Amino acid sequence: MLGFFKKRQKKKANGLNDKRHPEIDWLNTIDASLSINLEIIKEKTGNSPDVIIRELSMGLNDSVRTAIVYIEGMVDDQSIKDFLIESLMKNQNLQEKVTQQEPLGLLKKKAVPFGDVVTGREWDQLFSSLMAGEALIFIDGTAEVLIIDTRGGEKRAIEEPSSQVVVRGPRDGFTEDIRTNISLVRRRIRNPSLWVEPMKIGQTTKTEVAIMYINDVANEKVVKEVRRRLKQINVDSILESGYVEQLIEDQTFTTFPTLYHTERPDAVAGNLMEGRVAIFVDGTPFVLLAPAVFIQFFQSVEDYYTRFDLATALRFLRILIFFISLIAPAAYVAATTFHQEMIPTQLLITVAAQREAVPFPSFIEALLMEITFEILREAGIRMPRAVGSAISIVGAIVIGQAAVQAGIVSPAMVIIVSITAIASFATPSYSVAISARLIRFLFMVAAATFGFYGIILGIIMLTVHLCSLRSFGVPYMSPLAPFTLVNNSDTIIRAPWWAFWQRPRLISGENTVREGSRQKPRPPMNREMVSRSNEKGDSNE
């Protein structure tokens, strides 16, 4: 058996030596021979059918052999056929000059009608460009290759984001193409100080990642830290921005997100203006924003498009919703188990009458209903869209009614769990909502053990945990803890736009002033209505 493997390895090595040129190091630089280069490409890509190799002959008497190599589906086919191949084959002036001049420079200057054209000779660079959707032009007798930016192919059109829907605001959302996403932000911030730094992460996938920030607004220390953490990533694949989020976050063992993600370009633009850094990942419509603070997850982009008083009321409502989704079942368990004296007498009689036929204590009752609703919610998400909503709604109604009629749970418990489920859906950020769904079970255990004392103890521990978190060095609870008075105009309370004269101190860099003086609307002192008689008198004069 051992001899069989040795013979197989020897045979494989001999086969490679037969295919490769013995005098070149194909892992480093290309060879001047077109045939050898094309054989190396076929061998490296496994002779895949989507790797297109189009061989052409140029010059007088077809003396110059060339080849165009690209991957089908990742390039703009129309540009390849109409501009590249057409230009090389039917340009009569080029055919006469290509035999007299150096062909590589001539093609680069006069034959390739594309904006981004560079030369290369390293195989690593060439294969990386080929897999990214760029076309390669090989010329026989030349140890250099033209790399042409022909990236294209089918991609999803710009649509309204489904995870962050607003009544008033832009309707465009990010797509899976990183270039389209960057351009959507540049359309909103037309400033040369908006810098983009590209990089590739993933040993196998070579995923394009880019960080974006405003040079004179972002904190330089935060930018350096984001750059350092991204460059330290050494994994084989990056398929979504969630990979990057989990590899660069400050705290791993917490249910709360320390990076904010969004698929709205206006949300990214607004956060960049505050001094944050955006992280774009190719292949996903979700962009990461760092650093993130806790109160940021209860804010919506629509808050800045409406009046400040309405936005403030909605923010207070979202905070109330978060606490309802967090402790509503636990409060019911604590009140019915340990603190019946705190319930009004008439309500206590009603609840006791409902629970008379229920064989389980309140904790088991709440646990069963919460797990049932979580199953229905997950089933509604994973099922096809046409069926999912019907399953979640009909299933909740049928199971809730059947459970009450069977005497397994009380009607009051169904109401409490339903309100909790609706409240979790009303939270603007899904990542914080799912955190509350998990912590809710811990509060139920604390309430079943110690009553309201357990709930208060849980709230204290949760507050201490939130205050201990950091996001790229920025306190997670800022500007509430540590308290920064000048930055509290955009927390739970959304002040008028003329009061936003300073960027967040702990997030932005040295350029903290965002408004000029005297931005408050100042109507004229004379508030009298202009009558028609005055207008006629003025016109006569």
C-alpha cells in the first residue's frame, strides 16, 4: 500500500514536470512564451469551462500572437466583445504598427478603450485580478500582461432596503456590489476628504473590503485601530460582513452588538459626518459602522427627517418598548408568584379565576408560551415569504386559543407574551431586539427565584455590563455614561437641528464643529399680516 502511494506521488510529480516549463518559477513571474502561460492558467484553474481563453493573431501576416483571458459571468461581456476584441481585430492602423513597435505599450495607449489598464508579471497578481472579474491580455514574446478592468456581470438592482423601512426618507439601499455601495455614499458626501482604503481579506475567497471615513472629521486613533484589526484577520473565507464583525469586535461574550450595521446609504453618510468609520464588504448589502454606542440602536434615520418633538416622542416609545420586551413576562411571573399584594384586588380576583384550572406555575406557563412563540417566529422567517406570514399569524392565534381552552395557560399569559412579541418587533435594530429575546429568559428565571428583587438585581447587573463594554475604545453607554452634556442633544432626546453644533466628542476627531453660529430660525420682529390695502398703497406709491 505504501509503495502504491509513492508511485502515485512520483507519477503526479512527473506529470507536473511535463506540463510546466523547467526553467521558470510559475508561482512567481510569467514566462515570455504564450503557450506556456496559457498552459499554466489551464492547469491552475483545472481547465474550468467558465475560464475563457480567446487566442488572436495580430500584425502583418498574423505575426503577433495574443490571447484574452477572462471568467465568464464576472466580466461585462458587451465590453469584451464590442470594445476589446473588436479593437484588436479590426483596427487596421493598429495591425500595421504592432509589428513595428513594442506591442504591449501600443495596445495600452491606443488599442484598449478602458479607463483602468495596468501591467503585471506576477502570477499572484494576475490570478487575483482574473478572479476579481478583470481581463488579461497576453502577448507572445512579452513577459508582461495587460490587466483591464472589465468587471461586470449580473447583479441586483438598487432597491428599497427591507430591514430598515421608513415613511419619509430616501428609497435606495445597498446591494451586494461593493463599488455600487461606495458610489451611493459618495453621491451624498461630495467631498475629496471622503477617503476609501481597499484591502482583501480571506486566504481563499480574497474578499474585497474597504474602510471609508472623512479625513478631517474621523478620529485618527479609531481609523488606525480599525485598519489594524482588519489587517490582523487571517481566515480562509469572508462571505458576509458578519464574519468581519465577529473578528474585530471588542467584546465577544456579550449578546449586545458593539458594531452597528445598516443597509441604508443615508444612515452611513450621517454616521460618517459624526466621525465614524464605515466598513464595506463585497457580497453583502450590510455595511458596518464603528464605533457604536448603545443609544444608537434605538435611533432611526427617519428621526432626522421629521420634527424634533415627534422624533423625541418616538425615541421614548422605543425605550419603553425595549423594557417591555425585556421584563414583561418576568414582571408577570414575579407579581403572580411572590407579590400578589401589589396587584389591585379586582384584577387579582380575575387573574386567580383564570389560573384556577392551569396545572403549571406561572414560570413554567410563561416559559412554554415564550418558547412556542419563538418557534412560530423562527418558522415564519424561514418559510417562503408567501407562507411565512400566514403561519406566524394563524399559528399564534390557533395555538394560543387552543392552549387557553385546554387549560394549559391562562388568557392573561397569552396577552403578556403577545405584547412582548409585538414589542420586540417594534425595536428599530434587529440585533438589539434579538439580544432582548435571549436576556428575557434570564429575567424570567430571576423573577421566578427572587420576585421583583431578582428583576431589580438583573437590571443592575445588565447596566453594569453595558457600562463595561467598549466599541473601539469608546464607552458603549456614552454620552450617558460617562455623561457628556453637550452631546446629549442626540440621545433619548432629539434636539432641533440648529442645536447640533458639535459632533460627539468621544467619536469624532479634532474637527468637532458641525454648524455655524446663529442657525436658529429668527423670524422678523414685525409679525403683522400684510393687508391688501397696504399692498395697494405701496403699489400706488
